[in-house]
Amino acid sequence: MRNIQTERSMTNMMNMYDAIRDNLHFNKFTVGELLFVEYKCPIEQEAAGVWTPMDYFVHVLSGRKTWRTTGGTWTAEKGQTLFFKKGAGVLYQDFKEDFCVLVFFVSDSFIRDVVREVAGQLSVRQEGGALHKGAILVNGDVTLEAYFQSMLAYFTGTAKPAETLLTLKLKELIVSILLGRNNPELAAYFQSLLKSDAPVLPQIMEANFCYNLALEEFAKLSHRSLSTFKRDFRKYYNQSPGKWLLQKRLEYSAVLLKNPALNVSQVTLDCGFEDLSHFSRAFKKK
């Protein structure tokens, strides 16, 4: 069962991108919106709820950690690389070994620019289920391993690398995935970003409704201002975001309550309600 510290971390969702960018203690480089970090996990609790408005690569240098989103559960160990889409999830800590990773946050606009630049060399990728996954395992090879070793050298050096060089290195990673054959799902996702200048609203909402995020945070996830988010939301769902979220969370809670392994407190947290009393009132009214 979750302890009190774990439950608190689940209800208070942390913007991981902002937390890393604003923390002076992380070994990191920034180039505009792009963020490169050597991340040694300081989290002491068993689990932590996080969200980020940016997609990001994670390459594990040591240790082991599990990510859980509405789309599935992923565990990464030393040498593995995962690509996470913007959104919320829960990180589960493994305390057997120190956890250290390289994390590269990348904006949609940067990916679009790279895709457009090599468009003439691309084969059409079938999207399949890639668009509905919260994370995609990056299939590695000798070239990819050498790439991350070269990036690690920048973090161990004393001089900050030039911003142009960092930008080119991130571009190298994306191009290798687009033109290679090892990661068709991720290549298809990159190409899908050309369809719109902002994330598709229903995909963002369906993947993240069960997390305790404020409307302002849902707006950031969907790369819209709050007013534009509300307008686009009503246009698609024909109701307000608050009303839709409550209905969606209550429907999800009704499903979870049928599981005898879950108590009401756990269901409350897993459905994005702030506390048990709020959930009880809403559920009884419904």
C-alpha cells in the first residue's frame, strides 16, 4: 500500500521540465526551449507524480526506474533509452542502485524543423499505435550507444559546449531515428507532428484526465493559452473542461472500484481527485 509520503507525491504533480530548468544544482545545458541534463535522481520517496509540456529522451547510465502512464508501464535499466511524450505520469524509484540518466527535452517545433529538412529522404511511416503510447522504447545499436557516450563527455568536461554544437547533436539524434530502420514507431510519431502546430487536444485529454492537473496545466500540455484551450475544448467536446474532467474521472472511478484489490483512497488518487471527501461528494451526487 502507498504510504502518506507517496500519496502526497501523487496528488501534487510536479512540472519536471520547469523543476530541472530552474534548479541550479543540476548539471545541465539550455538552448532556448531545449534542455540537456545529466540527472542524478534526488527523489527519496517510493513514487512521484510528474508532468512535462515537452517530449523528452531518457538514456539510463545506471540504476533502474519505472514510469507509469495511462498508456502503460515502462521500466528502463542501464543502457536503455526511452522517448516520453508530453504528459503526466508516476515515477517509481528503485533504491538498489543510484539512478543516473541523460535527459534531453525537445520541443515540437524543433522536431518539425528537422523533419522538414530531411523530408525528401523519408519513407512514409505507418503511425499504428504509436500516437496513443505515452512512451516508446528506442531500439539501440552501436551508433546510438556511441552518440550517448559523446553527449556524456560534454557533462563531464569543464567547459560548456557551444549552443550550436548542442543543437546539432540533438538534430543528429532525431535524423538518425528518422532515416534509420530500427525505430519506425518513433519516426512515425515525429512525422505526425507536421499535421498540426499544436498537440491534438483529445489525445492530450484522454491520456491525462486521471491526473490532478489544473486547467492551466492542461493548457500548457496542449501548447495553448488558457483562453484558447477553453475555446478549443468546448468546440470539440461541446462542454466545459471542468465538467468533462469530473465526468471522465467519475466514470473511471466506477471501473476501478470493481477491483477488490483497490480501496477507496487509492481510487481517489488514481482518478485525479484532490482528496477523499471531494471524491465522495462528487460520486454520491452522480
